[in-house]
Amino acid sequence: MVICLAVADDGCIDPRWGRAQRVAITTAESGAITRWEEFDVSWDTLHDTGPEGTHHARVARFLREHQVDTVLAHHMGEGMARMLQKMGVTVRLGIFGDARRAVTAAV
């Protein structure tokens, strides 16, 4: 399972999925994290740049490049959730607290 989640500086879930500064890509198997990489994506500053649809395309491209199949998030907009669903990405909302614990609880 390849999971993507927005992470804050304190190691907790950043509640701003579509406007996250940084995300983690993690692989988890049998309740254990086997890989954890963090990326500065700057979605917070890039969110409102470019023509309509640019931001969703940016997020989709990032997720495809990293072969993400699951997104854990506190909240996301309806349009983003719909796009991820069309991509076949599982979305789990209402996630909060420590990011690594959230991943192990999800698998």
C-alpha cells in the first residue's frame, strides 16, 4: 500500500490536504511502515496559480509519479475527492494526530 498524507512540521497530519506545504509518501505492510519520504510540494502557495484545473492536475501528476493508491487526509474539497476517486485512489478522511500513527492504523 502506497499512502500519501499531508504532514506538518510537528509530525502531525496537516489538515490542509490540497494546500499542504509538505507531504509524505509511505509504504506500509502488515501494520508497519517500510518506507517514509517527505516532499516539499508547496501546494499552499501554488494552489491559486495558473488556469482553473491546474492545481488538481498538479496533485494528480504527483500521485501518479509516486504510484499512490491511498490518501489519508483530515479534510479535502469535494472536487479533489471526486478527482481522486476517478483516479482509483482510496481516500480516507477525518484523519488527525500523529502522521506515522495514522499510517499504521490505516493498514
